[in-house]
Amino acid sequence: MIHTDQTTEETVSTLNGLISILEDGKLGYTNAAEHVENLNIKADFIEYARERALFIVEIQDEINKLGKSTDTSGGGPLGTLHRTWIDIKSSFTGGDTEAIINACVTGEEAAIEKYKKALEENHLEYNQVAIVSRQLDNIVNTLSQIKMKKSS
């Protein structure tokens, strides 16, 4: 894809949207780890938060390669997702493992939806599509792992 100022802005906007979701996920998993009692699940949540942090760095690198800086304002249409994670956080206060897992499922489903939309918009370069697709696969896998915890 040949980048014009407009296509570069669209690409950066799409990537910043993913960063916002990843930030929310990282925060959500950190909060979940603090409130869940099961040590195995706590360790998994800490790992998921770490993975989200690595994903953020990868996407920030792609934005930097375009000569742009990342937007850390967290505003715009992603407010809905942020509210989802706030709802998730409020469900942690009881320390109910099932409620925490359900909240994490909701957060991951929202992230998957946003990732799929980012890929469908077709604003990303080939290497960015590869990164986003790999991250999406990992998030789908994480969602499956979380759902298995629910049934155990």
C-alpha cells in the first residue's frame, strides 16, 4: 500500500485503536489477578497482562515506523470498550472467581471484535496485517483458555 497523508492517518488511527484495547486488557487482567484467589488463575492473568503489554510495544513500533507517535489520550469510540473494562473491574470487588472469569470473557470478546474490524478496514500494510492477525490468534486462544477455567 502506498501511503498518502490520509492513508497514514487511517493506519495510525486503526493501530491506536488496538493499543487502547490492549491497554484496557492489560489493566483488566492486572485487576483480575489482584482479585482472584486461585493461584494458577492469578498466574495466568498476570501472563495475559504481560502479553498485552508486549502487543502494545509491537503496535507502537509499527506506528513509529510510519513516522508518527502513539496517541495515549484514550478518547474516541473506544470509550465503550473502556467502560466494558470498568464494568469488569467493578465485578472484581466481590472476589468471585466465576464473575471475574465472566468479565474477562466479555473483555476478550470485545477485543476480538475490534481486531477483526481493524483487519476488515483494510488500512494496514502487509506486515501490520501479519502482526495484528497473530495477536488476534493469541487473543482467541486466550479466550478459549479462560472459558476452560470457567468449566473447571
